[in-house]
Amino acid sequence: MKFGNFAAIAAAGAALGLLGACSSSSSGDSSGGVSDLRAGTWLSGDLHLHSDHSTDAADNPIAELIPEAESRGMGFFVITDHDNHVDGHITTWDDPAYHSDAMVMLYGVEYTTARGHANILGSQPFDDLPMYALRDRTDDAAGQAIADAAHAQNLHLSVNHPLNGDPWEFGFDMDIDSIEIWNAMYRFPTNNDNAVALWDSMLKSGRHLAARGGSDCHHQHTYEALVFNVGNPTTWVYASAPKAGAVLAALKAGNSSISYAPTAERVALAADTDHDGGYETLMGDDAAATGNPVDFRISIDNARTLAAYRITVIKNGETFLEKTVIGEDHLDFTDAPAAGTHSYYRVEVRGTTPEAPLTGQLLGFYGDVIAFTNPVYFGYD
Ligand SMILES: [Zn+2]
Ligand SMILES: [Zn+2]
């Protein structure tokens, strides 16, 4: 993704006296927290960033990026430099600054082709050249060949900004592991609504496909940083352990949600499919389509005191429930997904959060989106 016109935006922000964005906030309690889940840990991270190993982010050294992510409380991190800037010979991981004692580090590249961009993620450094060699293929089988090459090394393939900027033209009839539905600011320069609609169409077709966010941060010290920065947005994963393989497994499963920032509200959707009072089925999980009623719980961790949240439940691509809660950190509902077919439920939370850079909020570029969940699935096996 390329960002233009930021000088004008920065000038507008400066004129309005909007510099110095984030404000402090108080945390709500966690009484709405989901209980009875399998053992695991919530980890926040950013899955799409560029450092000075990309030629368009020369002022973004790893030695500054990683401490910035640590200072924002992230639990995992990856830098995804453009592989075409180094002809597939990735140098990011050889940088002595590429390590952290505080965060789980992943290894990634932005697979940057003339037909679209995708992030390739691994738990260890890997060989980008097998995928790089396929970047100029235009035949119908090219997409799956790229996916096969990534999976041969046990790597995670995730399409970036699928419809905007540099849209993905290899098609989606290929085995991708996740899709970026929230790139940088929600409204600008990418209209992420388009990506969300694309994702819904794939979910409706019966495809289990995890969504994620990515800041696509290229600069921390220029006008770009006035409107977003490291961790805007953040992807939260519920990992079985604070290890790279567990983070990638949770990401692929969709045991994850996306929010403005690591310090913003984190939303979760879970279900009690057996009516024992415990919400054991988490977003990303696939439960049997029995036709029986299911109790759902939407929980908002780090909810602000007396904040108003407009919560929308999307069922099979349509609005199923819309409700504004004030001063609450959870919302329950019950429904009976149809027997013998596939259904999904996912959640969007809108309102305002003090955690997004103020300039981006006031200029309207963030929209009013606070958080998205991945779906709870029924009958997708
Ligand atoms: Zn890109
Ligand atoms: Zn990028």
C-alpha cells in the first residue's frame, strides 16, 4: 500500500492543533470475561509493518520499531518488509536489532508483486525465493502454486488489502490462511468496508477464513504517524502458549479479534453450545450444526466507564442484532443456528475510543470502528 497526500492531512491536523494524539483512559472491570475456555493467553500484535529494510520506509529503523511495539504492550510482533526491494533475499531478520525479550517474534515478508500483496509469516526465518520465483506468473494456477510453495515450508499466507491500493489479482480460489480486512486507518486511504464485504461473501459460501488487521506502518516520525502508528490496528490472538507456532495457529483458526490499538477495547465472542453456563466455544471454533439453541456472549475487555458501544452481530452476512450498550462490558444473546448447514456469527463494535490517534479520528479517517471479532462457526466441517 502506498500513502499519498499526507502532507495536506498533516497541515490540516496541525492547523487544528491536533498534534499529540492519544489520551489516557480508565479500564472497566472484567466481569464480562468469557469463562470456561481452554487454557491460553491473549496476545496483541501488529502483523503488517515496514522497516528500513524496505526502501519506502528508510526512516523506520528496527531498533526504534521494536521498542515502540514493546512500549505499547504488544505480546507478539513481526516486521513484513517488501521482498521485491531485496529480490527475495530477506535481510530484516539478519538485523541485530530484530529480537525482543518482551514479545513473541514472528518472521515475515510482504510478498510484493505486480498482481497484489500478501504477507508470508513463519515461526522461524524461511526461504522466500520459492514464492518469489512465482511472482510473475499470470496463469490461473499461479495463486495456488504460491500457496503450495508457502505451505511446503509450513508458512502462513495472508492476503493484504485485498481490494484496495494494490488489489490481489491472483484470485481467492486458493488456500490462503487469513485475509487482512483492516489495513491502516479504517476509512483512509483504504476503504476497509470493501474487504469486510469480500470476507463476508467467502464466509457465506461456507469457507472458514480468518480475518486479521495490520497497520502497514512505514514511518513513525512523519505526518503518517499523526493519524496512525504501530498497532493501529492491533490483532489479538488467543494462543495456547506465548510461542510463535501457537500465535500462528490461533491466527489461522481465527481465535482472534481486531481492535484500534493494544490498549483499546478488546472484543471477544464465545458460545455455550451445551447450556452448561460456560462459554467454551470461542470465535474461530467450529461447532456442530444441531439446530439446538445456543447462548452467546460478547465481552468487551478494557471497556471504558460509561462508554457507549454500538454492537452489531452479523449472522451469515446479514445484521442479526444491533444494540447500544452503555456502561456494560458484555452483551448476551441466544439463537438456534440451522441444523445440517453452515452458519456463522461475528461481531462489530462501533463508538469512540480514546486510544486511536486523535488526528485520524477527527479527520474521520478511522470511521467509528472500535473492534471486530472473527466468527463462531457452525457446521463448517
Ligand atoms: Zn501492500
Ligand atoms: Zn505493506
